[in-house]
Amino acid sequence: MSAVNSSAGAETAVARKKLGFGFWLCIGWLAAMVFIALFTPLLPLKSPTANFLDSSQGRPPYSPSWKHWFGTDKDARDVFARTLYGARISLTVGFSAITAGFLVGGTIGVMSGYFRGWIDRVSSFVFVVLLSFPSLVLAILLTSLIERSLLTVSLVLGLLSIAPVGRLARAATLQYSEREFVLAARQIGAKDRHIIVKEILPNVAIPMSSLALLGMAVAVVAEGGLAFLGLSVEKGITWGGLIQLGSDASKTLEKAPWISFFPILMLFLTVLSLNFAGDRLRTFFDVKEMTL
Amino acid sequence: MNTTSAVASESEPFIETVGLKTHFRTPRGIARAVDGVTIQIRRGQSLGVVGESGSGKTVLSRSIMGLLPRNGVIREGSVRYRGEEIGNRTPKEMRSVWGREMAMVFQDPMTSLNPVMKVGKQVTESLRLHLGMNAAEATEVAEKIFRDVRIPEPSRRLNQYPHELSGGMRQRVMIAIAMACGPNMLFADEPTTALDVTVQAQILELLSEQIHDRNMSMLLVTHNLGVVAGYTDEIAVMYGGKVVERAPTKVLFDNVKMPYTEALLQSIPRLTQPSHSRLAMIPGRPPDLVNPPTGCRFAPRCAYARDLCRSEEPPLTTAETPDHTFACHFPVGSPEYLERKVEIERRGATTGGGN
């Protein structure tokens, strides 16, 4: 009886340590998206801007067919090609935004958590101020004022991610700075920079890695929201822009739902994958912490 | 290191503190964690610092090493290492001393090892940092040190993470890290408290063997008088941030002066006692370090305390042997002590008879 119980317990412990099929499915999807985003021009796709007007089918939009897998929009452009091209800007913006947020917010957060004192007081105040703005409103405000290129839109979204990233980095750093191994490193004569880079960062990176995925999901959604309002990257195809295109004029959504549906599906699956993978990663590392 | 220390004779203190005070600013007021401590340790000697939780023994060892929090600390008094004043040095100036000259072994090896770094790397870090070794040399030395601290299969252990090792193994790694750069002064802060009883003796054995082999001095902090008995040359008993009795280990066990030390000794379980006999304990709690009692700090808990104890702090006096000092108005063996002891025994006998 007890032997059966203990073996079952061991099995669940082992099972819990694995990331699971779902996680790898999500990672697979994300890898595919990244691949597509990187190599879109090299893929055997139809031109995203070409007009595939076919007089035999009457007026576009054309519904999905063998020729146009995802159908075409009102200008008879191939939705499949455009959706894949859309991955480029959406993912680039999401990735660069969260990278910028991590570089700036992470650095400030770790510094203020480690050194405390005035750095901590100033940065905490700045974080509170940043967090007190409704972030999407701030994003709309900023993007409507500037020239919207890939870089500037990424930077605006990156700016918005500084405060949440910085707060988490600060909290995690605070927690680890109090641990005795930091004192142990100090007492063998390690310098502050050495302690931060070698002792604290690898520990802080664990909770941060899941935030990176979740944060990227938020950035992709935010970019979609901005694009929907016409406030994302001006030249170029983004998922938000495609969704907007399929729902602008009256009854487009009703008559040709595929124009919006496929970009929505891609956006949904990508954000879902990011969230799910981030979540799994967090629980995975939590368990590891507990078994230590 | 330098010529003056090389010339310094064996009898001169290797490390000493004079009137060392470490106070913390807390929301309740100033906590006097270490309140005027004067101790000396000679080269190759070990001193056991014994006391209850909150007696200031850990803060004392960290104050000597200069490993205190940055904020809210008030420090006074002097710390001299090899004749040089190091008490007023900044952490930056202490860096050359840490690791190479002084090292510390902490209480809980689980929290004092970095969970995401291989233990081998944690040893080689300081070798590379201080002795400028390259990775291959450092690994070789680390393997040797692992063998010294009796870690089986050292080359395999070097590549393991702390959670893959047992508690005793982790503490051996901690000791290896402390020994890596060949320090001359080792601080061991309750090195066995987090360990299994069977492993405790092994670790203490290892520590005393290492300091003997390397002619190091050691300050061993513990709450267990039984622990220091076999492994230290001298003992300092701390109470409420002060040293209340200090003597060579053998002298202290033979000739206790301070009723607090006596009470600590009586609270060690002994095999010679009949089984199921009640273990003696010290009533009450350690003193409040923010508002310490006036007079002798142990007086409120002391069975032998009189009015004088509660009004006037006893000075540090020397016992029959010159290296035995204590702070008590009515030490063990004094007429007042004996008078009170008779009273206590009589009372104990009557209550015992009543039951």
C-alpha cells in the first residue's frame, strides 16, 4: 500500500518536473512564427501587395480557395501572404519592445534592488509614475505624436514595459541580495559588479524569463491594438492593421469574415503560445525552487 | 605578509578587538547587539564564542570581518588584525583581506551556496579573483581542496549543483570555498546547526583538523557549549552583547565563575545522567537589546542575583588564573553564592517532598 503510494508520488514528482507536451507545442508554434518572420521574403509566397483581380469571380473580396488559402481582401490581395508578412512587424515590435524594456527596466531594477539608497528611491518613484498612466492611453498619445517607424513604435512599447519589468527585477534582486550566498561571495572578496553579474543575475533571470514571454505577448497585443487604431508602423503590414482592414467598412466583417479571421487566429495562437509557455516556465522553475 | 607581522611573536594576539561596539538603528530604538567586546586570538588558536540566540555572537563575528549591512549601523571600538587597525576600513578596502586573510563558514550551507551555480565554480571563483589563476589551474586546486575536505569523487562533485549534494557535503563545499585562498583567520558561524547530529562531529573534526594543518586561527560561534568543548582552545561566553566570562576551555569547565555559564553547562544533556531526568533550563528570555536591564544583564534571570546585581553592572574581574576573566558580583563559589545555593536546594527538597 505505502509502496504503491510512494512510487506514485515519485512519478508525479517526475511528471511535474517536465515541461510537458503543451509547452513544446507552443514553443514549436513560436519557432515557426519566428522562422516565418525571419525568412518571409524567401518563402514561396504570393506578393503581399499584388492585385489578384480575377474577372471570372466578379468583385473581390474572394473567399478562401485553393488558389488563395485565406481568401483575398477587397483589393484582391492574398490574405495568406499578408498574414505571414504581418508576423514580421508584429513579432519584431513585440520582441524589440520587451528587449528594450528588459535592458532598461531590468538594469534599473537590479541596481535599485542591490544598492538600495537613493537609486532605489528615485527609480521606485519613476516606476510608480509610469504605472499610474493607463498604458494603452499613453501608447496612443505617444504614437500619435511621433513619426511611426518600426523603431519608434518598439521604443514606445518598450518604454511602457520598463516599469513592470523593473519592479519585478527589483523585487527578485532584493530577495536574492538578502540570501547568505551573496554575503558569502562578498566575504571571499567579490566586487559589487561581480556579485550582480555572477551571483544575482542568474537567479533573477529565472523569474524574469517567464515574464519575458508574457511581456512579449502583451507587447504583441498592444501593437495589434495600436495598428487597429492606425497608430502602428505606418508603412508595412501588421496583424492589427489586417484585422482593421477586415472590419472597417460596414458589413465587411459580415460578408468577408476571412479577411480579419486569419490574422486574428495567428495573433491569438501566438499570444496564447507566449502566455502558456511563460506560465509553464514559471511553474516549472517554482517546483525546482521547492525541491532545492 | 609584512615584516612587522613576521616578527610578531607567538604570544602576541593575531587578531583582537578592543571595546568593539556594534549598534543597529531600529524603529524601536538603538539595539546594542555588540556592546563593548574585547577579545584576542593568538596565531593558530581557536576561540569559541558561546551564547543564546540574540546574545550578539553572530554580529560580533561579522563586525570583526566588517561584513555588516550598509545602513543603520553604528560601530565603535577597534579591530586589530596582525597589529593593523582594520575596524575603520571601508568594504572596498576590506576586499583584499576577505578571502585571502579572513574567511567565513556560514550556518546554513543551503542558503549560503548559490543555487544556480555549480559548486566547483563557486570554489574556483575566489581562486581566479584573488590569485589570478586561469580556469584549468583553479579547477585543479579546487579538486585538491575538495579532496582535503574529504569530498568523495571530487572531480564529479565539482560539476554538481548545491541541490544535488547532501547537507554535510554542502557544508564541506562551504568550508572548501572558505579555505580556497588559504586564509589565516577563519570565522565559523554555527557551522553545524543546520546539520544532522551524526554529521556535526565530522564537520567539527574537519574544521579543527584544517585549522591545525594550516596553522590558522578560528573563531567558532555556537550556542552549544558541548560543541566548543572539544574543538577550541579558549571560550568566551556572551550574554546581551557582552562577554561575561572568558577562559581557556579546560579552566572554564573546571572552574566556572559566572552563574550564566554554569546554567549553560547544566543545560547540556549528559550520558551520565539517569534517563528521563529533567534537563535544567534557564528561565526567562535573553535581554532586550534596545532597553537592556540596568545592572548585570543576566540579573533578571539569575537565581543568585541580589540588589547590587540589579543596580550596578559588575566589572570584568580576573579569577585565580590570569587568563580567566568574568563579570559577576557573586561568582560561583563566593560566600553569597553558596548561601543562596543552600536556600535553593532546601526549597527544592521541600517542594520535591510535597509532591
